[in-house]
Amino acid sequence: MSKLIRSFGFAFEGIHHALRHNQNLQIHFLAVFVVIVAAWFYKVSHIEQAILTVTILVALSAEMINTSLEEM
């Protein structure tokens, strides 16, 4: 079980590192915040929230993969 917890620790450390050093990812996280607030304000349905969540995760993952490839 400790390997799993350690793996998540490394993942969160990587996200933190990317947020500190990547301006585009910071902008993406700001956009995510705006979208979440707008979704709350407009009271979107549960299915729409699920779609937004998946879309947000895909976009952030793609940005992080793109950044890692650019830095290599």
C-alpha cells in the first residue's frame, strides 16, 4: 500500500512542479477555476458536470504531456 501512496505523492509533486514553472498550465488552471465557478453559477446538471470534469482532466493532461515533450 505504501508504494501506491508514494506514487500519488510523486504525481502530486509533478503537478506542483509544473504549476510553478509553466505559465501555460497556470493559465489553464485559471480557466478551470472560471469554468467551475460558471458551472456552479448556472447550476449545470450532474451529467454536464461529469462531462466538464472529463474534458478538464483531458485538457490538463494534454497540456502537461505537451510541456514534458517540449522540455525534452
